Amino acid sequence: MAGCDEWELSDDDENSLLISCVESYENCAVDSLKSSNVPSEIVENEEKNYQSVERQIDNNDSALLNDGKKNEKSNIVAGNTSCQQMNRILLKGSALLGLVRSGYVWVSDLSSQVWCEMQLYYYLTLPLQMPVQFEKSPAMEMGSTIHLARELSVQDFVNVPVESKEDGLGIKVLNLLSAVNTFHSNGMVVRETPIFGMPFGKNLFVVGLIDELRFDPVTYTIDLVELKTRKNRTIPNKSQKMQHRFQVMLYRKLFDDLVNGLLSKTTIGEKFAVNLGKKFNPDLLIHIVNSGFHFENLNQLLDYVLQLMQSLTCVSQTVVEYVHQDTMEPFAEEKIVYSEAELRNLFEHYADFWLGKRDPIGVDIEDAYKCQICEHADICEWRERKNQEYTQKNLNATIKYLPSNKVIK
């Protein structure tokens, strides 16, 4: 986006949202298995699309498995898939959720609403004559490199094909299982951990990917850390920090709800639209057995993992860590004080948009600078309406203070 560098918005994780509709997983065809040391993520990378702008659209999947050996981890990565993008069409409410999302939203969808809901709406729904061409800036490339380097420092990758939605969700849950097993074996750090849930009973299912969880086996505490890369050694502005705050608080809520046993496998099956009893594909079953388990389907896997999650403790501290892109070194961190009441109010407000209870809302006048770096400023209905409102207000003020013998022509 033009002008992003001026506002420090070229960071790996900021919400410029150069994303069009993501085709539903059901319509993605799985290609042949490809060997690579670099993970290609299907569902998990949809979350990264919205966190880091440049990641490719939802076309492969990965999972983290503990192979049962001390201090050894492996990561299952689904074979690459080929998905055609859908044209974005103008939709509102629940129709939007059903078409451009497969019945659930990503944490980064919601945190994008903190920045500008109208921007998110246009990127999701604006009709296009041809697929969007995504170009990575150097800053985006560096942000991806930093995230990948940190992930590879604690886990390896193994390719495995995905043949169904059930396989894809199974891989997510296996990633989560690996994180729990790491902590039970006194491991101290896990990264790129899938998380999901239905916060505050709002009937909006949310999926996310936690950058980092740090476990202290002595105090038995867990810290949740969100990595934000920065081109310059500067703390972001207020609006960006509000996004970061909302994002990490929502991650914490999702994680704590699993620890507290507030999510059922029935809800998971319904929201992901999967058959819990369908058997995993042979390659995935082999990896599961090699990891020391004997799960044949999501029914068995979810029963085990949801119960095991309750053996953990809730998050003790949420942290946003800022990393300099050039040196790849942390230069600042901010501890976020969690507020359940604040999160509930924000979440319910943003959820109402996805549930069709209200139209999208743009930025307030004090945040109008965001329009200067938005590619949809020229067509934004919210911006035009606000311009008209303030023009009329200024005109009314002028009329009010004109001398009685003056007439506006």
C-alpha cells in the first residue's frame, strides 16, 4: 500500500488486508505431496494472511506432532493445494460469513475491524473482474522470515497429504495436542499453536494461531506472546496498539475457555462442518501411530485433546513483543492487562457485523488519517457520508454566525 512506511504500517502483522475472498476448504483440490523444509499451511495460513498481509490464500495445512521421544518434535505439513479465488461480491451480515468464510472467522478478521471495519468489508466483498495479484514488499518478506525462523527453532516439518476436511481439522487438533504434550514433558516454548472457540456464547466461531506460548514448569504458569515485527525501532501508534491488545486478549480468552472445558466437540464438528466419525486418511493415521497414539477419527482425537487441555492452567500473562526487522532482535515488549469486560464489549460489537445485525462502520474523525493509506478511500461510502455530514455541519455553523444582513448565495 502506498504510504504505509510513513505510518509504520509495513510491519509483518499490520492489517492492510490485501486479501480477497477465500474459497471454502470444501472446494480446494489437494495436489500431490511435495517435500519441503518450509511449511505450507492450509487453514493455519489463512490466519497469517490477515496478520501479515502478504501470505498466500488458504491453500495448504500443517500440524505439529510430538513423536513421543524426549525433546524431539515433528511438524506434519499437508501437501500443497490448488484453489481458485472467488470474485468478491457485495454482501452483508450472515451471508458474508457463509460465503467468504466457511462459517467461522479468524482472530485477525476481528482485529482488522479494530483498525477499520469498512476497509475489511471492501477487501472481502468488492467485485473484481480478475483475481487479485498479491505482491510482497521487502518488509513483508522479512516479517515472514522472522516468524518462520522462530517456528523452526523449536520444531521440524514432515509432509503428509490432506484428503478431506476431517484431515485438515485433525491436523489442527494434533498441533494443539503437541503443544500440550510439550508442556507436560517440561518443554518451555511452543509456537504457531492453533486455537478455536466460541467466546461469550455469541454463536460466532473463531479460529486463531497463537504466535508463542511460554511455560514455566516451576511456577506452572503460561504466558501468551504475540510477535510484531517493526521496520523501525519504534512502538506503534495508538490505533495499532489497540489492535494488538484486542488480538492477544481474544487469544487468551480462546485458550482459557479450552482449559476451562467450555467448548464441546459437537460445537467444533458443527462449526467446521465435518463428520466426526470419518476415518483419517492412511498417511495421517501412520503419523498418528508413529507419535504413540491410536486415534482413527476426530471423535476419538477431540475426546482426548479437550480433556487433556483441562490439565493445563489458564494464561497468566499476555505480552506483545516487538522485533526489529533488520536485526531480528526484540527491542520492546508490552504487557497487556487482560479485561474480560472490555473484551466482551468489543467482541460482541464486532460479532454483530458478522451475524448480520448491523452494517459495517468506518473510522471516526480522529482516525481519518487511515483513509490516506487505504486503497478504497475513493469509493468508501462511509467516508463520503462523513464528508457530507461535516460539510453540512460547517455550513450550518457559518450560517449561524453570519450577520443578519448577510445572505449566502
